[in-house]
Amino acid sequence: MPPTLESEEHKALRTAVATLGKSHGRTYDRATLWSDAAKLGYLGVNLPEAYGGGGGGIAELSIVLEELGAAGCPLLMMIVSPAICGTVIARFGTQDQKRTWLPALADGTRTMAFGITEPDAGSNSHRISTTARRDQDTGDWILTGRKVFVSGVDIADATLIVGRTEDSRTGSLKPCLFIVPRDAPGFARRQIDMELHAVEKQFELTLDDVRLPADALVGDEDAGLLQLFAGLNPERIMTAAFAIGMGRYALAQAVAYARDRTVWSTPIGAHQAIAHPLAQAHIDLELARLMMQKAAHLYDIGDDAGAGEAANMAKYAAGEACVKAVDQAVHTLGGNGLTREFGVASLITASRVARIAPVSREMILNYVSHQTLGLPKSY
């Protein structure tokens, strides 16, 4: 079926997840919702059936996250644990890594964080300075470096760390991924004080000669970039789902308010100055979802190149649509839009995340300029 049209199975999944989300609502407890979603098979819907997953893809997982977001209870760690880490391990991990991690990620009993961003290497992944060197006597890996803005490290059993190893032939550094247990000696974390109020916290990590066994390396030492982008495309698609769900939630609050709120003789939603911006927000969110569905479809059929372009576009479109929807929702509610009662004011900050992370909108525009339009680089 074309990715622009949802199958009956996808519609049924969307309805079922929406029901779960509504039963928790915006006052949800993260751990309880995570457990409930896992029991219903939603957390591992994209992971292989052979390892306890649902055998689906990012298309299915994005539906789960979008609908939970639309109910006011998004699970940010879904972007990280099953989408990034689960995908990378499923595609490139050793048999032992798959057996150890995939069933536990699928049933929610274990979670994994993802560390790539560094204080001096934001959008420029080529400047990543976290290095891994081999202990020639034991075969162990020794990691040294720092990471910032790593979500949920305190609740994760391990963190998938992007480091760099030296190419024995060229001497240049190349990316590699390592599974670092949360209690590894030398692995320290510091919570970052954020204005963003989210149930998942942000951390700065320090790796001070963290010693890992040889089997902590995920996949082939020489396939680092391929493995890295295998996780980054799903991350962009899932961030789009996160943003679309958030935008839908804000829009729903605004529509309900505009339908009932009467100042003069008719509800304020009857006035086009109120109605038209809400209609535009809905259109933008629907268009972003179409691109997200296209990106998920391309990724799930193995078209990594096509998925890369579409995932970037989907993330861009969803981030923009989300910010506009939240802004319009707050404005529609007026003073009530800034109260805790209606639950949209906190989204002003949260909605910005989709414009900034995991890649800024400017870097996406750079990608489209260079890769799609063939324009020259300025950097």
C-alpha cells in the first residue's frame, strides 16, 4: 500500500494506542505508561519477531509515539531506546548483543540511551573527540571523552556511545558505537538544569578511561558511518512523530476551547481570525505526517539514501508545524493558554526541541541545498 495511505492494520494500531494514551493523559506517570505500552507490544513493534519484537518497522513505531503525544503523554525514550539503539543493534549487533538487548528493549524491562553530541561538536559530527583505544594486552576498549544533552541516562541500563577509533591503515579517526553500562567505572553523569520541563532529564556525561570488553563494540569496526546513520534516520522520523503528536495535542485543546468559549453572541471559533489559523495548523501537521510516512516507508524497505532525504524533510516540516500549532493554541486560549490547567503553556518550550534536535532546521536546509538541489557548500 502506498505510504500516503494507511493500511487497516495501521489504523487499528493508531486507534488502540490512542485509547491507551487517553487512559493516561497529560498527568501520566512515565514508568507506568512505559510498562503498559511494553505489555501491549508497542515499545518493540519495530524490532524483529525472533527477539521478542513485533516484526514491524519505524512506520509502526512512529504511529505509537505520535498517538501517545496526541494524548498528551509522549514517551521521549521511544525515540532513543527502540528506534535508535534497537535498530542499530538489530541491524549490526552481534548475536550475543541481539540476545542480550533486543528482547529486553522490546518488553520494556531495559532501556538504552544514546550519546553523540559533544560540547565542541554539535552539528559537526566530524569533530567528535570521544576516542576509543584498544588495550593490546587484553583486547579491551578504553573510552575517553564527554557528551552533552543525553536523554534519560538515569533511567537507562546502558548508553550507546558514539566514539572514534584510529584507522590502522590511515591513522585517521572513524566513528564507532559502544554499549556502555550505566555502572561502568569512570562513567559519570551530571544532570543539566533545563528550562524544559520533561519527565526525561538531560545529562552531561564524562568518560574517564572507561574500560569495556571487546564485545562492547557494536557491529563492524570498519562500518561506523553506515551503522551511525542506520540510527540517525529513525531518530529524525521519530522526532517528527514526537512533534506531530505534540502539535495535535495543542491543536485539540485550542479547537475544544474555541468551540465552546463565547465572548459575544457566538463561540470564538466562529470567527475566521481564530478558525483559519487553527485550520492552517491542522493542514501543516497533516502534510508533515505525509512526509513522515514516506520517510518511514523508505527506511523500512531498505532505501537508506531515499530515507535520509525524506527523514530530514519530515523532521523539518514537523518541527515547524508543531511550533506554529502550539503558538496558535496558546494564543487562542489567551490568558488561559498560560495556565497550568490547560496544559499548553509548557509546550512553548517543548515544541522548540523539534526545531533544534537532533539536528537543527538550518542543517536540514543545508542538507537539502547540497544533496537535493546540488548547490555548493559554504563549509
